[in-house]
Amino acid sequence: MNTQVPAVAVPKFPAQPVSEYQARSSPGLPVLALGIVGVIAGVVLLILHGSGTRAIILSVLGVLLLIASELCFHGLTPVQNGEARVIQLFGRYRGSIRSPGLQWVNPFTRRRRVSTRIRNLETSMVKVNDADGNPIEIAAVVVWLVEDTGKAIYAVDAFEKFVAIQAETAVRHIASSYAYEVGDGDRLSLRANADEITARLSAEIAARVASAGVQIVESRLTRLSYAAEIAQAMLRRQAASAVVGARQVIVQGAVGMVKLALTQLEEQGVVELDEERKAAMVSNLLVVLCSEQATQQVVNTGSLYQ
């Protein structure tokens, strides 16, 4: 059986020039301390300004210190573990900050928070026709994380929604590319080849969301069944196939046992049977061995020919 994972066929998304890089930042604690000192100094200058020209100069200095302190405070950016801050200045990408702690950046920038933690996405249960045209119900869970924060913010619109839609699209495509089950071993099936199918699913989702800077950790099918309208018919077909398979095994075993009995009777010289008696013996043994119910024993008090 060929279990090689086929190549992933996904639409070609436009190349995105934006990629994540480290933004310029400074430790935030010294800037915080400087801002507190500036606020205190500015308030003192405004209170003790005196009078005349000296008072005007001190008041202006106090106001400037307060403005500078406000800028210091406004540039402070706390970054938690498991998240990043995307820095944007006048609409342009200026890098990302991943180092946890209190950081200070240009106070005129916009800082967008992006979670880099591992996330779970469970697709909704969808109904789709498999490769044989049978309606099936299928759902999957996808484990993913943001690998490139620049692409996640600027390459797509609402990357979380983008990942959800592309994951569901990949699930639909996988379900329609393979049969739910096959009678031979020459083709992959959704039911019998779970590892190969999930590998194919992970590869396709990863290719679809790569342009958004997202990494797929794992994906697994959580729901796989025939649709309700054909479930009973498929169960009956499976039961019939199981009965046929069991019958084949029983017949093969019975034929082997009959052959062994005839061979041993002939080799050990227990009784000599002509072709007609052999045929009768084979018929009786097959009935006994292949019957689903217990057979009644009949004692022959005459000869073999009566």
C-alpha cells in the first residue's frame, strides 16, 4: 500500500514584504524613575516659582519637566511572558518586542499586543462528501502559535479568523480527497489511515497559514462518521462485509480440516473410500463445520452404502 503523503496543493498567496525584527527599546525601570523625578521637580518648580522674570522661567521649566515626564510614562510598555508587542509609528512597522518586563519605546508609537502562546482551535463539525461521494461529518482540532508577529498583524486581516477559516477549508479538502473507507489496501482512507491523513492535514494547514506567520504544532481529527441519512445503511453494509469475511475464514478452515481428515484416513489405512463416498463425507463434514447451529448426530447401523 502506498502511504506516502502527497504534495500539498494550496493557493499561492502574495508574498509579504513585512517580517518580524527586533524593535528598538530600552529598559523601562530607569525611565520610570526618571519620570517620577521629573514630576516631582516640575511640581516643585511650579509651587516655588517666586515672582517676576525668574518666576516665568521657573514655571516654563516646570511645565517642560511635566511634559517630558508624561512622555517618559507614555513610552513605558509592559511585556508579559508569552506575548509580544508590535511597534507601529505613523502607520509603518518598526519591529516587535518579545523580551518580557518593563520596556521603553518611542512614546509616539502604537503598540499592539500579540499573544505568542500555544493555542487550540477546534473546527466546527462540517458535512462534506468524501472521495466516493458519501456524505460524512468531520471535525478537527488544530494546535498553533504565532511565529512571526509582523506577518500576523500586517500580512492578513484578523489573523485568528484567518487561521480558523483556512483550517476549516483544509479539513473540507482532506475529507473530499479521500474515501471514508475502502475495501482494498491500495488507497488511503480516512478511517484506516489516521496517521497519514493527519500528517496530510497538518501539512496543508501549515502551507495555508504560513503567509500569516503562524506555525502549526499539530492537528488531529476529533469527529469522523457517516452523515445521519446514510449511517444506518453503511452500518448494514459493514455488518454484511463482516459476515462475508467471517464466512470466508470458516470455509477456508473447513476445507483444510476436510482435506486433513481424508489424507490421514488414506495414509493410516483406516478405511478405503471410493470417490462417491469421499464426496458424501466431504459434504457431511462441510455441513457440520460451516453450519451456524449445532448438528444432530445420526448413527449409521448399516454399511457405508446403505
